[in-house]
Amino acid sequence: MPAFAKNPKFIIGTIVILWVLYVLYANFQIDMVTFYLLPFNILKLQLRLSAVIIGAAIFGGVAAIVIHWLWLRPSNSSSAVTAPIPPSAPRSNTVA
């Protein structure tokens, strides 16, 4: 057995990938999911459940990346100090 196959990250990653593939395969067997967009059956959308799961996963991943980028980017607010604060006037050490 190769050395990388003994790594816990590889083992856990393999289990997660196999589980995701199982979920997609098992839910692909379900026919259709119907979304009623307007009342009285005026507009309805039918999708396979696997498409809904894949779409939700892609949306969640993209949303997490965008939120992470927005959270960590530097602030451009006007309250940020742009110039160093000038030193105060020197104090004399003489006692009056």
C-alpha cells in the first residue's frame, strides 16, 4: 500500500467523496421535484433531485468563498488613519 494511502487526510477525504457519490446516485433514482413558482399551477419548475443537491452545493461553496473574501478584505472606511499623528509639544521637566 502506498504511503499516501495511510495518511488520515486521504482516508477521510476518500470516505467523504464516496459518501457524496452515494448520495448523488441514490437521489438520482428519484424522479422529479416540482417547485410551484406561482399559484394555481401557472408556473412550475421540475428538476431532478440530484440537480437540486448539486446546485445547493455549488451555491453554498460560492457563497462561503464570497463571504470569506468580504470578511477578510481590508477596510476602506474614512475613519482609518492615513497619516501619522504629529507628536505633541515637548514638555519641560522644570517644576514651577
